[in-house]
Amino acid sequence: MRETSITSVVIIGAGIFGVSSAVQLVRRGVSVTLLNDGPVANGASGRSLSWLNSSRMRSDAYHRLRMAGIDRYRTLAARLGPVEWLSFEGGLTWDADDAANEIDAAYRHEISLAYDAEHLSAGAVEGRVAGVDARMVTQQGAIFNPGEGWVDLPSLIKVLLDEFTGRGGVVVTDAGAARVVVENGRAVGAATASGTMFSADAVLLATGPSVPAMVAEAGQQIDDDTPVSLLVTTKPIAHPLKAVLNTPRVAIRPTPGGAFALDAGWSEEEVERHPDGSFGVRQQTVDGLLDEASKVLAGNPTLECASYGVGKKPIPGDGDPVFGELQAISGYFVAFSHSGATLGLIAGELLAHEIVTGERHPMLADFRPERFARKV
Ligand SMILES: Cc1cc2nc3c(=O)[nH]c(=O)nc-3n(C[C@H](O)[C@H](O)[C@H](O)COP(=O)(O)OP(=O)(O)OC[C@H]3O[C@@H](n4cnc5c(N)ncnc54)[C@H](O)[C@@H]3O)c2cc1C
């Protein structure tokens, strides 16, 4: 393997991409400083549904990357043994009974890729997946993917950071908004809000939804389709559901503390955006999500809200991940993607490989930032 002269890296952003890359870099002997504006995991990674999957239809390249992502979680699970923050109890999904229902097509697609999938009628769901009110499954049936799972990202981030600092990595939290410093067409470090400069041979920008605006400061273009999202966490409840549910009106995953995390497309749309940039969540929206979740859970339990997280969910303009070095600014790497739970471990591994070796990894070939370069 060709090694470059990169011996020090500054990473801006302590979400899953920044932290995963940080630990991979220190494992390779690189000196790493990780800067975050607030406490770690205070962005999307702290309020994510975190369903580990490659279900439904997408490009082959994106599917392969996601499968590699799930593979790395499997390896981690095997290494750690049972932990309450990482689970592979499968995922169950169904669609509304309307013209957009794609369950049959999705199932055929998935089995064509050997993606583990079972097409179940409502009657069959009951005996296969514990904790579901199968009466809610529509007539087209559901897909059960036994190989899927979920992760609690703040727990994973804590484990990774323990290793990172144990190997000498430096974490600087509550540092305010940092920026990448570029000199003579090269990233030379990062400066915090107070003006402290951290020099390095390369910089990784992993600031979640802030990535497009921050690269724009350096004259670079990454298209952005970031929406506002809402994740509601219930109070703990004794319930048999272990799988992740993705249903027409709500997605549900278990949490480490015996509660459920909930989200839905319609609830995101109900989030209020205030002129000062903050967000408002109506009680009615939270109650609506709890109600929709109760309907699809066996026994229709009464669910209570323990907390909710609201904020931006990073999504690139074309929906595909954005990973790698900016072609116009050497040493300036970016990580910006949806599905960052599924991709978190593999993205850190491949980005560290690229930073240290200077080689562009073929698995990231379709996900380069330069695809957004303005056509003149
Ligand atoms: C509601 C919801 C549901 C989701 N569901 C799934 C799912 O089911 N499956 C899946 O795989 N993925 C899912 N995702 C996506 C996944 O959670 C994200 O892709 C991932 O968490 C993004 O991680 P990140 O490191 O890019 O960003 P973040 O976690 O946002 O981290 C970026 C960090 O950078 C910090 N920062 C920003 N600007 C600066 C600055 N200038 N200086 C210093 N620090 C800065 C932020 O405060 C933050 O801590 C979901 C996300 C949400 C929100």
C-alpha cells in the first residue's frame, strides 16, 4: 500500500462520520484532532432512527456500499458480544394500500440481489415477527429482512471515542463553529470560533447538514436536499417488538433502554421553522406519532413521549453519499450523506484509507464531490 506523507489530520464534526474516521486514522498512526461545536453527537447522529439496512431500490454501487456498512457492524457485534445498543433482529416494512405500493417489486429486486427477504402476508407476519399488530399490514403484504438491525449512534460514538482517546487522539468539544483554513489551494488546518488554529496535513469536514454551506465558503459546490427531521423517543415500555418497523405512517425501532424511537415523513413536514433558524414541534405532531406507533404495535399499547430531537437531516441533492477529497483543494476531504448510521463504520474506514494512502477507493467512485461541480 502506498502511504502519503500525511501524519496529522483535523476533523471538524463529532457525529458518526467524524468519529468513525477519527478512530480509523489513529489506528493507522495518524495524529488526529477532532473539533466539535458543542458536545459530541449533538447533531443528526444524536437523533437518528439508525435502521441498518439496504432495503428497496437504489444503484448497485450504493447497495454494495451499504452492504459493506452492515458487514462492518456484524464484525463489531461479533467482537463486542451482546451489547444493548446494537441489534440484528431484522426489519419489517410495508406500504400503504394505494397505487404507489411497491412491495412486490421491492421484494423481487431484493431477492435478485440475494438481499435476505421474505414476502409475508398479513397472516404470516404474526407468526414471524413478534410485537406487530398484523391487522395493519396491507393486502399487498410486508417484507421481512432478517439481516437488518439498528444501532444507537451516541452509544457507538462513545465506544469509538474511548478507543480514539486511548490511542492518543485529541477531542475538542464546545469549541463553537470551526472553519477549514485553505492556503494556496491546500487545506492546512482548521480554526475554531475563538481563533485557535489547528494545523494539519489534511482536513476532514464532517459537519453533517453544514457541509454544503461550508464548502461553498471555499467556492465549492455540493448540492443539498437537507430536510428538517423529528425523532420522538417514548418512555420505556415492556413490549415484544425487537425488529425495526417501517410502515406507511411511522417507523419504529427499539432503544437500548427498552423504549421506542419513532419517526415519519409526515411528522417532519409538520415541524415549524422559525425565522431565527430554530424549530418548533407541536404537541399534536408528537401525539400523532405516538398514536400511529401504537396502532402498529401488538396490543396497541399507550405510548408516552420521553423526549424528542428536532433538526436537520443531512441529505445530498441527488440523494447519494458524498465522500472524498475536493478536487480543487488538496487535503480537503468531505463526508456528507443520509443513511449515515448504515454507512458510518465503512465510510470512516474508506475515508481514512484515502487520506492516508492518497488512493481513491473504487467503492467511493460514484460518490465523489466533484459530480456537483457547476457546468459552465
Ligand atoms: C430522524 C433521522 C432518521 C434517520 N434514520 C436513519 C436510518 O434509519 N438509517 C440510517 O442509516 N441513517 C439514518 N439517518 C441518517 C444518519 O443519522 C445521518 O446520516 C448521520 O447521523 C449523519 O452523521 P454526520 O456525522 O454526517 O452528521 P452529524 O451527526 O450531524 O454530526 C456533525 C457534527 O458536526 C457539528 N458541527 C456542525 N458544524 C460545525 C462547525 N462549523 N464546527 C464544529 N462542529 C460543527 C455538529 O454539531 C455535529 O455534532 C437518520 C437521521 C435522522 C436525523
